[in-house]
Amino acid sequence: MPLLPEDILPDDRDALLLGRVWRPDRSGPSPVRVDGDRLTDVSAAFATVRDLCETADPAAALRDAPGEDIGQLAEILANTDPRARDDSRPWLLSPIDLQAVKAAGVTFATSMLERVIEERARGDADAATGIREQVRALVGDDLRRLRPGSPEAMALKGALIAAGAWSQYLEVGIGPDAEIFTKAQPLSTVGVGAEIGVHPASSWNNPEPEIVLVIASTGRIVGATLGNDVNLRDVEGRSALLLGKAKDNNAAAAVGPFVRLFDRRFGLADVEAAEVGLTVTGTDGFVLQGRSAMSAISRPPADIVAQAINEHHRYPDGLVLYLGTMFAPTEDRDAEGKGFTHHKGDTVRISCDPLGALVNRVTATDACAPWTFGTAALMRNLAARGLL
């Protein structure tokens, strides 16, 4: 995956960007600021991304933080691909660290219907095409104007129950309560240029391109980035109780390339107006493309955040929240009626003009680099560096 800075940076080159880099000379990670074509280590001021996000004004704190120039972004990005890496030189990491990694599901009408189809197909991709036609005949496929929890939504719920067509996915799609689940553990996410993992036992899976909000422990949204909520459709389709197995696997949560902090140039309104693009390019010549508009989301992002963090759910180190996707690819890849599933070696590019692009290569979960650097290792490292 040869990547250049222009492949991953936002269109706005004055965007205030926060990331993380692994520093072999420090045997650990450092928060960094993107300064033009160079990266500045700000760990002397903020040992973790979490610490910076907990300040009263993270954008100002990052902008004013003193730091150490650690090299050109182009060189560090080029060293990030694990298959071409020189372990003696720095490489990019996921731009978050101690935050809880949460995700909202079924927040777009299109993906909501695909979840219903998965459930009825019991994870069998062969059965999905016929069921898709049945479900859309009952429910329709334009639910974007239906506000979850509204009287109209509850009336539709009653009609579907009467018709024997109700689903747990429709409950969280049009009911009052959003689906919020744990996607991954703190420090386990992978960043731009890394390999992402698909469990080798899965025969029906796909990327889920999403915008990810970065939220302080107070519930204040401080920035945004991109994410890939890699999903095993066959596993989740067998039972919603297998959501953890479908979602939380080695290298199955990608975040990046950088966190764009909210400031006078960029805020939540820009997130709500954004479009997210997806391109999957296979070594077999297969190409899948799509775009989705955040304006089609069924729940306002601030409402989803309020359901994730409140007086009943506290996160002292803050959290990041995947906002959900409208992508559930149905384009046939291997055979007619089989739909889409990943192949080893697929390159997945998730893009958004204000946030840049998150690019990863697909491989098996047990072939990705194992997650070994956890919270205890980070604390020991920071203590040894005199940063605690």
C-alpha cells in the first residue's frame, strides 16, 4: 500500500490534525500534531491523546503545544505498512489511545434493512436476495424521514408486529433507543496503512465506513475522524447475541488517519453535512465503490452521543463513537446471488473531504499483527520516559 500524504490528508490543508506515532527510540507511542509536511511530537505537554482531549479547549491546546519535530509525514507514512516497515524508524498509529471504543448500529435506513435481512437469512448469503425483496415489500426502503421514537415510527412498529414482520433491528432503527455497543478495547484500534482483520471462518463480511466522533469525559464532542467497523455478516446474522464475535476481533477496528479537532474552521455541523466515500479494490480486479451522505442518518449525531454518555454511562477517559454506516454492499462478487464479501488482499479506502482518507489492506485476523501493547504497557512506558 504505497501511500503519500496527499492520499490521506483532508482537502483543507489548514485543518488542525492530531495523531499518534510509534517511536522506536522511545519504545512507545507519542501524540503528534501535523505541521504542514512534518510531524511534531507533543508528548512533553500531553502524554496521551486522552489527556489533550480532556482540556478545556483541545484545539487551542494542540495548536499551542511545544513539541519535537520527528520527521516528514511522507517518510513516516511510507514506513507504516507492516510489510515494508523498518522497525527502527517511526510509523503511524491509530490517533486514539485510552478512550473507550463504542459504536452505534442501525442508524441509516439502508443498513437497517440489511440487518433485518441478515437476521432472517440466519447468516446465509445465498438466501439474502429473496429475503431482501420480501422485506422491502413489507417495509419499503425509504425510511429516512421517519424520526426514531416518533408517533409515526410507533405506528409503523405496530403495523409490522401485526404483519409478523417485526425485528430487533427495526426496534433500534426506528424505536426510541439507539443501539450502542463496544466495538473494541482501548489501545486496540489500528490506523491508516495498517492491515485490518477478517476472521478466516467468515464467508460473508464487509467493511463499514463511518465517521467517528471523539468525545471528552464530560460528553463534549471535541473532534472527528474516520473508521472502519469491519463486520462479519454471517456471524451476526446467525444471532445478535454473537455481536461481540462479529465485531470485536484482532485488527477489526480501524480509526484514522488523524483526529480533526473542532475549531472555528470545522465543527459538528460540518460532520452532519459530510459525505463518506468507499472504494474496495481487490487483487482479482474487483472494484466496489459507493458514497453516503451523513444527512441521511436517522438520528442526529448529538442525540446518539447523548445516549452513549450520560449520567447512566460514564467514561472517565472519554470515548470515541462510530456513528454507523449506510453501506451494506449487495453487489455480486464471486457468483450471482452471492453478494459481496472480502477477499484477502483487498484495499479499503474510506474517504471524506474534511477528514482525509483511511486506507487499509484486508487479511485474516490471525495474520494481522497481534495486539500486545495495552494500558499497563503504556503506563510503564510513559513512566520510564518521565511523562507521568
